[in-house]
Amino acid sequence: ALPHPLGELSMVAGASNAGGMFIEWVRRTIGTGGPPPEPFDVPIWVPYLRGERTPFNDPSLRASLHDLHLGQTPTALMRAAYEASAFVARRVIEAAEDAPTRIVASGGGTYNADWIQALADCTKLPVDVVAVPEGAAYGAAWNARVGAGLDEMSASTRWVRTSRRHEPDPAWTSQCDERFQRWTDLA
């Protein structure tokens, strides 16, 4: 948990190898065809293709796939990949002292509504997507501007905007909870 630059809030963060690189590898490997999966019929990925940073700092960890069966489609495996990434975020969130009330998503993953929805479902938190996907780059530039004395941190509200919110889907959250418990044991 980190203090928010404006003082009255806090932020939770943790570096992971289970984001875009993992999702894109799964997409390239299995494709994306087929009908959407049912909430109860999604396998479990342990997403560590090249080890993991937070909280393990173990470069030897490797990916694995569990509870797969012949009836599952590539969309079920993609949903499992999105959930694996979200489970990593959930583990970091649960390790924080203060319980967050929302997630703010920025970067290239914000173009993928299915990934963002899985993040909301797996963490049971609403996910606000920044209006400009390059929000992290803007934030870094803003921090440099403030550090150089060219502006005040509180003025960031004039450019910080969200484009949409993804709420947790009750049809998915209980199944995600069950998979998270199994994922925690496997990971």
C-alpha cells in the first residue's frame, strides 16, 4: 500500500509477470473462438511463464493449467487467463492493510473489456477504466511536472478522467471465489 499523492487516499500496487505478456501468449497459443464459457466451467491457469515478482520474487516459477476438459473452448481458456491475471491482483489487494473500494485500470489492457470484466469479477471491486489508455505515462509525466515545480499535485484532476466502469457480475463472483481458493493452493 502506498500513500496517494493527494493525501487522503492510498494506493495498492505490485509488479507482476502475469499481465499483458501472459495474456498475449495465451491468445497466440490457443486462439479465441467458441461460445462464451459458463461461470462454472473455466479451468485455472497458474500464469508464471517466466517466474514472478510480487510477492514471490522467484524467477523459477512456471505456468500450469488445471481442471481442463475436452468440452472447454478457447474462450474458456482465455477467461481462465484473464482470471489468473486478476487473481494475482486480488492477492496483492488482499495483502494490503486497507481494503480498496475500486480499481483504476490504465494501459493497453484497458482495450480488452473481457479482461477488465474478469478483473472486476475476481476482485469483487468496480474497475474504472481511464479515458486515455496511456494513463500511466500521463501520470509519470505529471509527477515529473510536479517535481519540477511547474504545477501542483491537486491540479491533476483537470486531466484525470475515466471512460467507463465495470461492476462485478454476481453470476461470476462466487465461481471466481472458488477458483481463487484453488488457484491460491496451486500457485
